[in-house]
Amino acid sequence: MLPGIHASVNGGLVNALSTLHELGLVSGQIFTSNQQQWKGRPVTQEEEKEFRKDGSLTIISHASYLINLSSTRNRVPWLSAKALGEELIRMHSLGIRWLVMHPGAHLNAGEDQAIEKIAAGVRKTLAGAPFDTAILYENTAGQGTTLGYSFEQLDKLLALTDMPDRTGICFDTCHAFAAGYDLSSHEAVSRTMLEFDEVVGLEKIKVFHINDSKRELGCRVDRHARIGEGFIGLEPLQFLASMEVFNYIPGITETPGSDSDRAKDVFAVMKR
């Protein structure tokens, strides 16, 4: 895997690029705008210039946590589609291809119907977005009514969106473990990856979130732990990262602490 972290953008987006270089990383994930606000910020000319001239880093964007195309709450689907479209425009300006997005929550309106709404919303948004942008559905822990916790749901989202060149999967290890997919041994990693390949296809994974889990297998609680301090452990994550099929896939840590802490975690996983 290509070692990376979710990097802070405090002080400006360009600061994240400097941080990644200083830490010796080759990939990274950022928020291009405040993840807890509907109103996005425009990309400055300086940011566009710096991101586009830096060809040595693979940068991924993460969508706002507010986005829920399947929401039953007034105006939220409209606001979500608007925020999603604006994010893709910012990514185009910065030369970022992949956007990681949590599928959303059905809020007791039914999983199948919600998945159809999400896929339709993503398809419509991508159709009107810059052609060089694309969306990754991130698997979830299944907390509350969140969707995307099973491999079958991820496969259905991809199939219904029906844009294979512009969609894929971001695989979060903590979320998968919390949803009931064991990753706590070499054998468990092999079994889980085989199951994912049979249901979805390993080639659909474009990014990994490499996180340990503060809670036990199948807990349905999304709580990231520092690498080696959770229920998954260091060695199984090292084994996952060493699988040849994922050689050129970004492996991004989102573990607690500072950017430097996250870098230490990802280098431990990558044995560097």
C-alpha cells in the first residue's frame, strides 16, 4: 500500500501538502471544506496552483459528514446533493479524483429504498460533475441506521449507481471489524478479503482506511484506536497491507492524535 494519513488542513489546504511531504508520506486524505457545515468554501488560486503542480502525492478528499442523500428530513437530500456537487467542483480545481463518502442513514425508512435513493443521487450528481472526479462508497460500522455495513449493500450501491469508471469502495478496517467482519488474524484477514472479492470484487477497492478498533468484533460502534492498541492489532493490519493485490492502493490512517501520530501508525503498518 501507499502510506498516507488524514492530514489536518488547519491554516489552509496547502499546509496539508507540506505536512505530508515533511512526514515522508506519498498519499493523504483531506477535507477541502468544513465537514460539519453545509456551506462550502471556494478554492483559492494559490491552492489550485500548489495542488496541481505537486505530482508526487496521491490526495483523496473526504465528503462532509452531513451528506445523506437518503434522508427523510426536510431539505436534507437537496442540501446533500448540492454539497456533494460543490465538493466535486472543488476537487476538480485541486486535481483530486477520488471522494470518500459515507453512504448515509435510512432513518427507519427502510434499507432497500434508501440504498436506491443514494445510488440515484450519486449517479445524478456525477453525471453533472467534472468528468475527472469520482466517488468511493465507504463501508460503515452499521451504527444506528447507517448503510453500507455489509458487503452486499456496497455491491448493490455500485450496481445501482452503474458508473463503474467513476465509483468504487473505500475499505475501512475498523468499520468492517465493528460490522462483524473479522480482521484480527492473518487467517481472518484472508477469509474476509476472499468474501469481499466474491461479493464485490477486490478491484473495486481504491483506498483503504487503516484503523484499529476500540471496540470488539461486531459491536456496530465506530471508534478508531491507535494501531496495535485495539481489538484488531498490528500484525493483521501489516498482513493486509502486504497483500500484493493492494500494492498501489493508498492506505490512510485516521487514528486518534496528531498528524505525526498517524504517520507513526501507518509506517508501523507498512513496516517502514
